[in-house]
Amino acid sequence: MEFTTACTSCILFDCSVNLCCVLCRQRGGAGVRRGPRHLELPEHVSRMVGHANLLYASNKYQQAVDLLLEVIRQAPNLSDPYHTLGALHEVMDQPRTALNFYMIAAHMSGKDVALWHKLADMSLENGFIRQAIYCYNKVLVMDREHFGARFARARLYPLINEPWRAKQQYSYLLERHPGHPEVVKALVTLYHDFGHSARAIELLEEQLAQHYASVDLTHINMLTDLYMAMGHYNNAVQLVNRSEAVMCKEEPLPIDLKIRRGTARGGS
């Protein structure tokens, strides 16, 4: 989805100072335009920016904020002051306001992958799940194959009641990264939540058969639980026995797997 109007941006990003609307008015209502800025600043504005940076470095945060707000009033198309205001409000322990300023900077400065990642993290810290997804979307527009952004976005979809989108994304990742241990775990969990336990078992068995080097005891726990839920108690016991022989040569078998094995023996 795209946020093309200032009013939408202010609603979504909770811009208490309505800076998005200020920008929109300065630009004739066109909204925040994309792309890097290469502006010739008036000399007095350049001096103000430099002085604000010195105030920031001297821990005179509120003075720096006040000066940068004046810079924005005089040069609203410059992205750096918004970024610096974000950093200032971050050190002033005002994360919501910091998020607002960083968001404006990201829209103005063009393709800054690192900043969009930071915004996703900050959005999650503030409980803005849909906004975090929006930020990951921005990263993926710039880098379609970015594993971290796609995986993180997939984990958020179930939280907004869109688990099918998570499945699509995990499946996409697994096609491009066969046997990736964390993707397999996430997809197995999703299959289980969907009630597709047989498919979850199939995926884990494939992991053990074809990508054993990336198997860990979490995979074993998951498959053991699935076997037992399906009534395949002998399979569960055999799996734990094999795992103990191969994966627990230096450390004892974890207690949870011992309990599962005992339960499975009783069930069989």
C-alpha cells in the first residue's frame, strides 16, 4: 500500500506536530516526494544546521531541536534535519516523536534500506504492526531478495490475521533457501496452526532427510510432538533414540525429549 497524501501519513504515523502536512502545504499539496535531495541551501540556513549539530554534540538537545524546527520552516525540502530530529528525540527518550521524524526523513531521502529497517524496529517497539509491515515493504521494493525483511514481515502477518500471507512468504523463502532451519520451523508452526499436521510432518521429515546438517533439537521436538499428536508413537520413540545417538554425544539428551520419549513409549 502507498501513503500518497499528507493527511494519511499524519494519521498513520501519529505526527503530533503535523510536519507531513507542513511539507504538503510547502509543496502545493503534492505530498512527500520521493528521491534524494541535492539543494543549494542559503548560507544562513547552512550555518543554522551546523550550529544545531554542535548543540547536539554538546548535549544541548532542546536547543538543537528548536533550531532544527526553524531550519525546517525555512527549508522544508531538506531531509537531514528530520533525521537529526529523530536522533535527538531518541536520546531524549521520546520514541514516538523520534519515529515520526525518522519516517519523514525516510520518505524524503530516497532509498535508505537501513533507515527503513530501523523504522520497522521502532514501529514494532511502539506496537505499530501494520506500520512495521509497511516499512519492510519499502525494503523489499528496493531489494526483493532481502531475506531478513521478508522473514520479519512474514512473522508479522499472523498478528494482523493474515496467516495465508505468512505462508506465501515462508514458502517463497524456502524455495530460494532450501532447508533454512528457521524458515522450516516457522512454516511447520504455521501448518500446525492451520491444522495441516501431515504436511508439517512431511516438511520436517524432508529436513531430516535432505538437510540434516541444519537440523537442531528444536526440529526434533517439533517432529516428536507431531508424531505423538498423530498417534505415531513408535516413530516418536525411534526419532528421539536416533537423535540421542547422533546429536547428544557430548551432552545428555534434554529432559523435555526424555519426557516425550517416555510418554510415547506409554502411548504405544
